[in-house]
Amino acid sequence: MRHIEVFEAVMKTGSVSAAATLINVSQPAVTKTLQHAESQLGFKLFRRIKGRLYPTPEATVLYREVGKVSSAIETVRTLARNLKSGDQGHIRIAATPVLAQEVVPIAIHKFRTDNAGITCAMETNHWKEVFEAVLTNGVDVAFAAAPPDHPAIQQHPVHQGEMVVAFPRSQAPRRERITLKDLDEYDFVSLMESVNPVSNNLKNACEAVQLNLKSVIQVQTHHVALWFVAQGAGVAVIDQFTAVKAPRDQVALRRLSPAMKFDIAVLFAKDRPPSVYTEKFIKYFVAACQEMHAKYERLIASSS
């Protein structure tokens, strides 16, 4: 690297002193480096004529190739700086349906607005497939609602969500808060436990009060459950991120009492910590969660 730098400087300036000034080293250092390079190459690079250095024919040929190498080295340096600062790269993201509908897309859009050099790829899967993608290096980072523990996956809770009851507007009670036992008289749209860990919170809460809800329809996502509620097919307990998309003329939202919370977690393999730009993206994801939470609070305040 030093040989190339000195050689290029002398070629450009035509003197040892000017080359030393250009690359900010001493004149003896330039002379010594040139002598070492000539010794390694086995031929002279410059000849002194009337106090000025002139390249030999061999040096002229070499200079053309050195320019290519120098350009490639600068490209690598630039790439390294960009990777360090998080200005260039690619992020592979996985998310469970609760977060993939809107939260992660909001984060990606705002992140890329501020970091145009970084591309993103997002896949949506249920938690088992998300875990598999993390473990097999299929993604760089994943986001999940209420994920179960796994010994090889690092989990960092970054936000806490809330479950809310969605009623067909014509069937909604007047009171602002609902207990689980209040739902006993309604047809219920439930989620399949095998694909949605969040539904385990509801199952455990029902068991604690010895309640067996009358499930008339089972679905895989809260988004689909909300659609059935809007059609008047029953009530559902859904996550707050899905709730913000409820059609206000068809659906009324009521908080649960006591509140039913769940963690939103960032997931990555324990043996592969996130990159600089992935860490940066996580901050945008947290901000998107907070933005959606504020939207939810405004909606539920006006839903009564």
C-alpha cells in the first residue's frame, strides 16, 4: 500500500520533495520507499535529469496498472466506511403477521428515506418459520409478537402491545372496558394457537377465570378475524396494531379489564449479532411501534 502511494505521488509531482508534501511524509521516507520498491521489482522506476525525476518506460507501463489497483483500494475503503457508518448494505427482515401488516413496512419506508444506500427484503411468516429463518441465516433480523423462548435466539423486547376487543358496532356495549366473562354471550372469532403465540395469552387468561368462549370461526391472523367482526360474524380479541385498521362505521373497540399485554421483540441468532445498519433499522422499528401505539390510543379514545 505504501509503495503504491509513494510511486503515484512521485509520478504525479516529478520530485521527492513535492511527493513527500503531497502524501504528508518526510523526504527520506519517500526516497527509502522508492529504493525498496525498485529492489523488489528488479528495475529502476525513475531517472534524475537536471534535478527532476522522470519515469522509466517500465514505470510508465506499471503506472497504468497501479491506477487500477489504487482505484480498487479506494473503492474498498469507501465501502468499509459506508459499512461502518451504516450508509450501504442490505437487510433481510422477517416478521410475524401482527407486525408485517403495517409496523415493519412503516419502519422500512422511513429507514430507506433516510438511508437510500441500504436495500431491504421482508418476508412474512408465522413464528415457527420466522425462528427457522433466523437460525438458518435466512434473515439478518426478525420481529415477532409474544415469541416463545429459544436457546439459540437472542430476544430483545422493544415495545409492549395490548390486546383489544373488537365488536360489530351494532353489538358493542356502552361501557369502555370489558372483562373476558362479558364475552361469554357472544359468538367468538378465535385464532389458531399453533400459528399465533399471542392467542396463548388469551387462552391462559380464559382458563384462569374458567371461561370457555364460544368459538364459531377459527382463523390464522388478527387481520382476518377483524374482517369477520366487520361483517357481524362475531367478536374477536385482536392486537392493537391490527385494531387501528378497523372500519369505524362497522367495528367498535373496547379495552380489556384487566389489560392483556404482550411483548414485541427483536430476534437475531446469538452467534450472529446485528450489523451497524441493522442496529440502525431496529431504532426505526421501535419508532414505528410508538407511532402506531399513539394512533391506537387516539382511535380507542374516539371509539366509545
